[in-house]
Amino acid sequence: MNDAAVVRGQSFLDELAVVSKESASCAPWPDHPEPLPNALLPVEPFDFELVPETLRPWVCDVVERIQCPPDFVGVTVMAALGIVIGRRVGVRPKRRDDWTEYGNQWACLIGRPGVLKSPAMSAALAPLHCLEDVASRRYVAEKAEYDAAAQIHAMRLDAQKKSIARQLAENPAASVNFESILEPEAPGMRRYLVNDTTCEALLEICRENPKGIGAYRDELASLLQSLERDGQEGSRGFYLTGWNGNQPYVADRIGRGRNLRAEAVCLSVLGSTQPGRIAGYIRAATQGGAADDGLIQRFGLLVYPDVAGEWCNVDRIPDSDAQRKAFALFARLDAADPLGDWGAEIVTGHDNQPDFRQPPFLRLDEAAAEHFLEWRIAYESDLRSGHLHPAVESHLAKYRKLVPSLALLCHLANDGKGAISDSAMLRALAWAHYLRSHAERAYALGTGDDLDSAKALLKRIRHGEVADRFTARDIYRHHWSMLQTPEDVGNALSVLGEYGWVRGVTVATDGRTKTVFEMHPDAQP
């Protein structure tokens, strides 16, 4: 704790004490203190129009049957589209520039326990699980063929070696011909989702799946916190690299070999968490240190919806037609040829020759490009206005990738071919407007400390953990969560004083004065 923090915290206490001393000496307590306000900022409700038309009936059916917030299903579906499309095709938002983004998404669903986050994600990820089942069965068949071919290859090599050995035994100076025998290529298993895996294992999976992979954690905060531990700096850097979607990654480890290279790491990250857990992480990320590297800001598909409305018992057969069409769409996207089916363009290298090592790309059509530019002019101006909290500013800065990548997903999900349509771009811009309100609510959990600190202190008071008369030092010496510094405690007492829960009285002790706080009778346990 530095001197500046002590001074700032004490200034709040002094100001409150002056006001409270006057009120305490001449006025009784109010009958009842005012309730502390709800700290949650309002958010945009989810509109099913955000979902591509081809998937909308299925999403509506899932939401109705589960009775969960539609945000959870809609966001998970968009993340699933990002996984299946991955880095097989990029989007170039400018008309001539080579700036390219890819469709992988990072999604975080925030909600209290029991609001059906997990069932919503499970239902929305069902098409990917179906694709995984198909890929697994195909791999088993291909692996059996490979094993048989590998045995034959080994026997041919052995026979050739024995033949050469016999020739050399008869005539050491004989001219022998060691023919190259083509070794069969081992099959790879297409992966879509991984759950609990180390960074080293994930790197191996990414090497085998250059199209992209999704990392799914039901409790996302545990993953984020694990990346903060000492010795996990490399893992954290790996995830940061994977967000971009097309950057190579090389690991050199003693015991694991050198130059373990993935030509491109394309990671989608998806999971859920609770408000309290993500609030602590956001708070740590906005106060500097290891967590302040932009990891949390990469979760563009971050939602914290209201859970409102009447619950209705829905017990009916799922809409099989909508489900079949949704699953067929994912299978079609997974099998698509970017050049033939999507009309993508081949990348031209620095030598003006086709570069087939890079994924092909799509551009925006004229109307989509106009709408994107119009949005970006206002967006870049807002980022530079200085009125945004630095953490929110960093989060919104990632929308440069989010908007064009969502337009790409919407375009392909609606069976688009060629330049990305204006309707896909307008839907992506609607997503950005909706998601911004949810990001602002989530970041307010970690940056709106005054009210949170006041609520934390009031909770301690009501539980009988604070004496009837107390000083600020009595509070912050406990190092309770949200109340660890004089500034935290000063802010909390200032808010509680404003709403009539506490008042400060200046008392003389041994020729000095100190501020003692009293609690309203309604606050006492």
C-alpha cells in the first residue's frame, strides 16, 4: 500500500466525517436508509434476427424447449460456426488492402448458477459433436488401412535390405540399387473441440488441425486463472497467438524436442462463468500486472443477459426439420471447398505469384464495404474520444476483427458465394451494437468498484463482522475482498454514508482527532 493511496483514501473519510459530524450532532438517523442501487448496466435484448436465416428456426426451437436466455444459444451457435469455418477462408474488409481476418471467435457466457448456460451450450454445439463422431469413425477406418499399408511397407524395406545384404556378401564391391519405397501417409483425425488439455498437447492438436480448433471450458474463469500462474507465461502467449487465427507458433522445449512448429494456430475459445468470478478477473486485468495483456478483451462474443420473463413448461418433440437443416448446414460448411463452393480468391504473394500456403479470402461487396466504412469512421472516433474506460476501450478495439469475421460467418451460413453481402454486414453490425452493451455491463462489474465495495462492506456489517462503532482501519486491516486498501474502504464508506447506512463522527483522543463510524440500526445484525 503506497502513501498516495493512503492519502486518497483518507481524503474521502475526512470529507465524509465533516458532513456526518454536522448531521450526527443535529439530526437523528433517517427512519430507513435507502437501498443501494443495482450496479448492473442495461443491456440490449437478444433479437433472433441476429441469427442467420438458415439456423434461426433451430435456434428458436432450442431456446423455447430449454427456456434459457436466447443469448446463450445464439452466441454459442456463432462460435460453433467460427470453429467449423476456422481459417479455411479469410475476409478482407478493405477494397484493395491485404488486411485479413478469420472467422474464429472467443465467446464467454456470463450468468448466475442455474440460468441454464451449460444446457444451452450443449444444444448449440450438437452439430459439432455430430461432425466429430463422423470424423472419428472415418479416422478409425483410415487408420486400419494405414496400419496394413505400413506393415507391408516395413516388410518391403526389410526384404530389400536382405536382398542387398546377400549381394554384398557375395561381392562386397557389387553395385547395388537401393530403391526408394514410398511410405504411406498416416491419417490425421479432424478435431473440432478440446476440453481439458495442456498447452503442449493443444499445440500438437493445432499442428494436426491447421483449419482451426475450438477450446471449450464449461467454467471459463478456471482456464483464465490457470493461465495466470507462475510458469504459464508460454501457455498464455499461445492462446494470445491463437486469437489472430493465422500466426505460426514455434515451441522449443528440452525433453520435447526443438522446432515444434504449427504453421498457423487458429483457436476459438468458448465457455461460461459466473458474474462474481469474471468480475474478479476483470478487476485484476484492469489494475495492471500479468492479467493486463488483452486476453479478456479478446472475448468479443461476451454476453451477460437479463434473466426475465415467465418460465413455461415446454415438453414437446424437437423440431426435427429445423434440426436436420441446421446439422446439414454445418456438414456442408465443413466439407466445402473455399474456391469452388465459396468463390474465394487465391492469395498473391510478394513475388506476384499465387501463394497456396495462405488461405484464400473473400472481400465485401460495394454496399457492405460502404456500411463497414461508415461504421468504422464513427467507431474509430469513439475509441479516440478519451471518454471510455481503458479496459472497455481495449475490448472495443478488438471489434476491428469481430465485425468483419461475423459478416463472413453470416454470409457463409446463408449459403453465400463470392463477395460478402450487404445483409451479412448489416447483421454483423447489429451484433456489434448488441455485444457492446453486454461488454459495458461486464466491465462495470470489475471497474465500478465504489458500489461493489459498499455492498461488500454492508454485507460484512449485516453479518456481524463489524463492531457498532468502527474506524476505517478496522475494516481494511482485515484485507477483505473489495476492501483491501484505504481507498477501497473510503469509497465504500462514502457510498454508504450517501445512502444513510453509516455516518462518521470526529472524536478527540489524546489531543488528536479520529473519525469513528456508526451504523444505522437497520444495518445492525
